[in-house]
Amino acid sequence: MFAQSTETAQQSVGDLIKNTTTATFRDDVISESTRRPVLVDFWAPWCGPCKQMTPIIEKTVASAGGKVKLVKMNIDEHPQIAGQLGIKSIPAVVAFQNGRPVDGFVGALPESQIKGFIERLVGPVEDEIGALLAEGEAALAEERMQEAGEIFSEILQAEPDNAAAAAGLARALLALDRPTDALAVLESLPPEGATDTKVQAVRTAVDLALKAADLGDLGEFEAKLAADPDDHQARFDLAVALNGRGERQAAADALLYIIKKQRTWEDDKARQQLLQFFEAWGPLEQDTINARRKLSTLLFS
């Protein structure tokens, strides 16, 4: 979707996290641990705490910038290695370094403790994902949309379920007039990601952009309003189309006109649409603040 412009700071999940077997354990763990520490996660499909810890340890390893690798072993299918290490309870994680086990823990630990475990092996681990997110947000704020898209795409390679990165990429795509691609990014998130407030806001903006695209040229609505200034549906459609073109204040003013003339038109449809604009624009945007002030004056005067 975006070509990367710089060397990737995060390795892909496929490079850092993999499953192993008894036959491949020597290559995946013993040999690999001579290059960097390898965490071996012993688990089983029936183990509830294993399922609880899996996304946490995968996220922490992915955020470590390639300093460690995670190898997962299903002990139901491959019990020999776990037996040799004396593992009697799972989830169990054993760290290998230079071909031998050097540390480990049993049970599902919180993210902070897993990060501490990794830092005992490799030293301080910077929040590289957090740094990239900040860099991407800065690029968005400065309207460097192509660069922002590349940064957020890079994050999603390491953490495909990162809601903040998906929202950022969707915003960049939307600014580049690619709402369909932006929608595809948002729909690739798991259900829990869709509830993120940033994702919800950009989803509203994407839906509005797609709706505006379907409306087509402004001339039709302007002609209808020239013939009948109180054609509220034409003015409503004009507001949506104007918003799709980035003419926020004009879009808000069109809806405010409807509210002033007929506040309850079609079950408060104009006000509800204006609130959608506010959600898509962001509560701290000056356009939102200005239009919200005008709305309050109308409603409470």
C-alpha cells in the first residue's frame, strides 16, 4: 500500500515469532540463540492462561525491535523438549542464550513483567512502536501524508492489530483521496480494535467521504437551492458533499441553516449529521469549535 522510504526499524512478525517442532528446535532455538536471545513459549491448545498471555508476549517481543525472538512449542504435539527441561506447568517461557537455557518463568505475566524479563536479557528496551506512532502523528499534523502512511504501514507490519496505527494509516489514505483503501484498513482490525475511539472517529470520516463521493457534483444541489432555498434535502446533501471536499465551515453552515429554519426536520437529521462532522473532524479542531459554538447559540438562544 505504501512503499517504505527508510530502513524498517521493526522486523516483521514472521521474522520474530514462529512455531517450532522437536525436529526444528535445534535450528530455531539452539542455533538462533547464538545470535540473539530466544524465548521459548511452551503452551497447549487447552490452556486458558496460555491464550491470555499469547497476545501480550507477542506484542512485547515485536516491540523489542528484533533484540529477541519468540519461538512457540505446542507440548501436546511435541512433549519431549518440555520433558527434558522439567516443565510441569504451562504457560512456561524459557530464555535461551548461546545455545543454553539461562532464565525463565511460569504462568501468564502482565506486559510490564514480560518486558522486564526481556530487559534482563538484552538491557533497556525502548518503546519503538510508541516512537514510530509519535513520528506518524507528527507527519499527519504537518500534512506529510505519504510519509505518515509509510510509518503507520511499518508499524502494522510488526503489530497488525495496532488500532492507533490503523487509524493513522486510514487518515493518511483519506487525505490522499483513497477512502476505499482507508475503509479496508479499518475493516482488517479485529472486533476489539473497532471500538478504539481513534478508529471510530476516522471510520465516521471515511463513511462521510464515501457518502460524499456517491453524491457527485455540487451543481445539482446548488441549482435546486437556487430554485427553492428551503429545499432542506438539497442543502443537507450539499453539506455532505462540501465536507467531502474539505470545505468544513461551509458544510457546517449549510446544516446550521436547516437547524435554524426547521430544527426538527426529519427527526433532527441536520443536527445529527453535524455531530457526525464533529466526531470525524475531532473535538479540538478549530472548525469543530466554531461550528459547535454556532450550534449552541441556535439551540439555547
